[in-house]
Amino acid sequence: MSIVPSPLDNDSCDIAIRASFLHFRGDPDLDGDAPEYLEDGLMILKQGRIQMLVEAEDWIDLLPDGSALYDYHGRLVMPGFVDCHTHYPQSEMIASHGLQLLDWLEKYTFPTEARFAERDHADRIAAFFCEQMLKNGTTTSAVFATVHPQSVDAIFTRALDLDLCLVAGKLMMDRNAPEPLRDTPESAYRDSSELISRWHLKGRGYYAVSPRFAACSSEAQLEICGQLLEEHPDLYLQSHVAENRDEVTWVAELFPDSRSYLDVYDRFGLLGPRAIYGHCIHLDETDRARLGASGAAIAFCPTSNLFLGSGLFSLADAEEHGIRVGLASDVGAGTSFGMLQTMAEAYKVCQLAGQQLSPLKAFYLATLGAARALYLDHRIGNFEVGKEADLVVLDLDATELLQCRMENAASLEERLFALMMLGDDRCIQATHVMGKRQHSRTLP
Ligand SMILES: [Zn+2]
């Protein structure tokens, strides 16, 4: 017996979206859950939340008067992309030539970040960064600001204006950095505490305690990080670990009593759920087991790792230990704001490491997988009923080359693979945040 749909009314629908839809209900490799795909689907939204995702032909005539219909016929709608690790203040220094991590920080990063002492500058770059997120279909990011509290105010203010989901925090750095960029354990504690009360859980914002990396923080400052997490157990923590071999050696010299680089953070209570560590390339089995057991997540930053020549992240090793992994752009060492290019480089990193990244897994790592890494999958990451309607409208025919390739693609997987290898921001037709269209591509 077929179910006769009951008519919708304005209490259950204020926005409807018609398109092809694809989203994940689990890890396509590990959980065995097939993604849900609707060739001609209709998503019903109310106050920014998903009410239903159904076959369009059964429901399109039942939409109530007064609801807005976005007709993206022929386009593919997926959950908005989630970027697990990036630096908005580095937007202006993306693609700076020729160095590896430690020299690159000295020569390019520190002078660029020093400009964020000026609130006007921070506001301008925060606006640019959020615009780039939306143009690339990214609706959630975990973001480092600079050491200046006003740089945190700037990015949260802009994200709040756009209703973007954002994890962000003030960099902490009390040594091995130029004087104007240094804080102290005391000032870091005071400034972070004020920022937490101002921004944590405001709108869709979450505060992240953000020591840059162990080499830039004294033991006293790392202790402060642990203290903040104890005082506010629902905070995030974000940092970097084991990105570059010289960095690993340096941290071993600075913390001779620690078993490993990761162990430095562990000693100060900085591993656990909602802790996000960028890179995690040069880890050993003990480190991986500890990460997996702790519930901390890895931000896999392939464009950055290739650009700085840092090394090849092993996705298979992380999965073996049950570690949560999400994709990340890591701008400005990363070379793109776009998660499509990030997926393409992730594929190549896996190839060089002797591993295969399927297109379904790549899109999972940029949506539900990344939402799980950030412990936000109860709110975002797929199209389950009740979730917040962040979504990206993808045009798989955006360029002549894509059109040519798509004509020769037999399956959805093949089309997704061509999209991630050849696509860029031209493929992002629109981006919706909490149901509302915040970006719409204008064609030349
Ligand atoms: Zn980073």
C-alpha cells in the first residue's frame, strides 16, 4: 500500500529546494552505510532545519502557498562543506614561495599576523575569508585567529552576521615568536576567558583554546590551556602536531621529558573530545593509539602538506586506530579555500602513500566525517530530519572540461571523482546557511 502524502502547510514548510541530493549516513568504507541519493528530490525546510527529504514528484504540488521554492534542477545538493583547520589571518599570504614550515612562519606568517593588531584590518580580512568560505561551499570552519583578541572578535562578528557555524580562538604564543606577537600565560588566560564569555555558544559559534604549537608555548602557557578546558569542559582545543621533521626535532629538544610531540599535549590535558590537531604526519603507533583512545581528531591538510613539503599523512593508519579525521584547507600554507581541490590533493597524498581514496570517502571526509571530527554531527554534516540546513549546490557542468568528462561518466562515483579532481569555485552554484541562500554564483 502506498502512503498518500498529507498536504504541507506553513507550519511545516517555509523553504523548499528541488535538486538531486546526496548525503552520507555513515562512513562509506567503515560503517557500511550506503549514501542516500535522490535524482529528483525535494527538501522541505522550516526555520532553517530539515523537515523532510523526499521524491519531488510526490510532493512538489503539495507545497503551501507562500513557501519559497529554489529550483536547482540538474544540480547536485550536498551538505555544506566542513573545513576542520584553517587560519583566516593568512588569507593574504596564501601561495608564498619557497620555504618549509619553520622558515615560512618566520618570513611570511609572523609579519602577516602582526597586522591584526588593527581591528579594521581584521574586519576586512574576516569579511574576505567568510566570503571565500561561501563561494567555495564551506559552511563550517575551525579557524585560528591571531594572538590579538580583536582578531577573534572580527571573525566571530562576521560569522554571526552570516549565521555561519564557526569554531575559532585566539592564538597563544609566549615564546619563539617576535615580541609584538607574543602573549604571556597570564594575558592568554585573561584574554581567552573574556573571549569565551563573549563568543562561546553565541549564535553558531564555539570557542577553541588555540595554542599555535608546542614550540611557541611555555610549559606555563600549556598549563593555562589545560586549566581553561577544565573550567569550561565544552570548549574546543585546536593546535598543530607532527607536521614537519625539523619541528618534531625542535619540540623534542624543548620538552626532553616527553615521550613524543603528541605526549607534550597529553601531559597538559589537551587530548580529548573536541580537540583538533592539524597534520599528525610524523606520529608513531603509540601516538595514534593515544589519539584514538582520547577521542581527539585529526585535521588532514593535504594541500598544505604538499605545499610545504611536510610529508604524507596516512589515512589508513589513523583509521586503524579509530581516530576521527576530517579534511582541512589550512590556508595560508594550504593552497585553496575550496574543499574540492582539498579532496583532489587528499587523493594524491593517499596515492603516494600507497592508499586509495574513493570519491565517496573524499566527500564524506568533507561533510559528515568532518562534522564527526568536530563533534558537530548532531547539528550538521548530513540531511537527517531536524539538522541545520547548511548545503552546497554543485554544478557538475561548470566548465567545458567538466562537461566533456561528465558526458563520459557512467556512474555517480565517476562523476563525483571528476568533480573533485577538476572542480573549483566555479562549480559552486549556491551556498545556503540555515536554509538561507548566502551565496549565489554570478556567471560572467
Ligand atoms: Zn595550521
